[in-house]
Amino acid sequence: MNYAYILQCADGTFYTGWTNDPEKRLAAHNNGTASKYTRVRRPVSMVYYEAFETKEEAMRREYAIKQLTRQEKLKLIRTKESP
């Protein structure tokens, strides 16, 4: 499985990405090895994810989520069960 996800950073901002191993990716973000953006905004928590069969689907959804406004992301997080 592949996943598009949203992290909430310690400063309240959101980071969107994709992965095929959510637990490992979350650990990498919190270890400071996954992203320059999240490295200085730790700790982060996974507040939303969606599962997909293919990497391409997950990447397309990641892109679509990144185009949303903060308010739209908050609504998305609230309307779908979080991890």
C-alpha cells in the first residue's frame, strides 16, 4: 500500500507527503532525517492519511492536498477518521 499523509508540526503548520511505510516515515520526520521543513518543526504527528494501491495514485493525491488551503486541510482532517 501507498499513502498520502498530512503531518501537524509543533508550530501548528501542516506538511503533506506520501510514503509506503507510514510508521517508518513518521519516525524519520521526528528524527530529523525526512525533510528540511519538518526538521526544525519537531515533533510532528500524523493527523491524516489515505491509502492507495499505487505510488502514482498516492503522489497525485499528495499534490491535490498540497493545493488545498489551510482551512480546507483542517476540514479534510476533521471529516475523515485520523490514525
